[in-house]
Amino acid sequence: MRLRSHAIGHLLALLTAAVLLLGNPGSVPAQTERLPKVGYLGFGASVPPTLFQNRMRELRFSEGKDFMVEYRFAGGRAGELPRLARELVDAKVDVILAIGDEAIVAAKSTTHSVPIVMIACDAVTTGFVASLARPGGNLTGVTCITSELLPKRLAVFRELLPAASRLAVLYNPENVSKPPEAARTVEVAKEMGLDAKAVQFRSAQDIEAAFSAFAADRPDGIVVLTEQRSIVHASCWPSFRAESGCQCCIRSAKVSALVVSSRTVRIFQRW
């Protein structure tokens, strides 16, 4: 997981640096010039994005000297994201780094002109981009390829528990990519002969209630569809799983693909 997270941080920094160079090609800004400004929009708590910061330093972009960052964190409250996205646009950032689907929706709804570098769960399925090769619009970034991996993920579950017959799929319905992913997960599970059902959560209280029900209902396995809200509540998953008595708890893998816009490719070629 550490290697995969490092790779994602590497790509985000590289794309962000490329977009910054669009407005300042070929040179570091002089002291009298306005520094390029990145807007960082996060769903979770106010945690410094160390992977992004470290990689920008490796690329020889020094925060405060070569570029500025406006940080905005929603603290796990999705309703705050549109306001925070508007603050970033009003602050005249040159690029928005949007972490997670709900942040992407807020940024995309707020501006059609400011470039957005994203971490998405499934950028094509959600309609954020037209395709991985030709995203269009003002979005680029990194996306998980959940649709392609879903059957394989459930096949692994089958290998782990060949006698399993019942599966629960836990997901956040307010994340635009998760309802279709949950529906598809249930569909594929049923094709494999499993009795599967989808269960929604929006808060830690919902997660606790779901696992209390699982303790009585006893599914053989639980699939948690990973996104920013489930990550915010990550600390509670192990204890709830133990209390429910479920044999297996699987969280969806984060295997990512790079979404590259044609204008970003041109900048890479200049390097």
C-alpha cells in the first residue's frame, strides 16, 4: 500500500507541476512576478498531504518560493466542499488538486476554466472524463479502475472462502461512483452463486448500525467500497468487523490509471 500511495503522489505532483508550467513555461517565476497557486481540496481532516509535498520538492518546486498552495479541508463534511471549491476559485488558483469523487464533483461544478487534477474512484464511469485517453474538459489526473477489477476481486473472495454463500456490500451512496459500483458488485456476486445485498452508510453511526445487523445476519463476507468517506472512518473497521463475527472483510483495491489530457502531454514533451 505504501508503494502504491507513493506512486499516486508521484503522478499527482507531476501532473500538477505540468499544469503550473502551462501558465509559466520554461522558467521559475521571478520575485516580482505572481507565484503560481495550487488549490488543494480534500474531503477529510486537515492532514498535510506529505506525499504531494515531498514529490513537489523532488521535482524542485519549493512551496512558498516557486509556487503557493491554498489548502481547504472539509473535515469529512461533504456539504462543505462546494463552498471550499468556490473559495479556491475566488482565490484565483491556477490549478485545483481535488482528492476524491465528492471533491471532484464540487470542483467540476464550480469551474469550467481552472484546470483540475483529480484522484477519482472511476473517472469514466462517473462521467468526469470522456475516456482515459481523451478526457476532455478541464480535468486530468489519476483514477482507480474499479470496473475492470471488480470480477477479479470477487473471484479472490471465492478462492479465500469457497464455501461462502452470503455477501454484504457496504457503500457510501453520496459518492457518485459508488451506487453503480455497488449494484455491479451485487450483480457479479449473484452470477457467482452468492446471495448478495448492498448496504448504505453515510456516517460512523451508520457503519456501527450496519455491523450490528451483520452480527445477527452473519454474512460470510463484507465488501467495503473504498472512497474518501470510508477512509475517514478507517479506524473503526477492524473493531466492527471483529464484533460482527464475519469471516472476511475485503476493501476494494486502489489500482490506478493515469488520465492524460493532450495539453499536459505537450508539456511533458517539453521536459
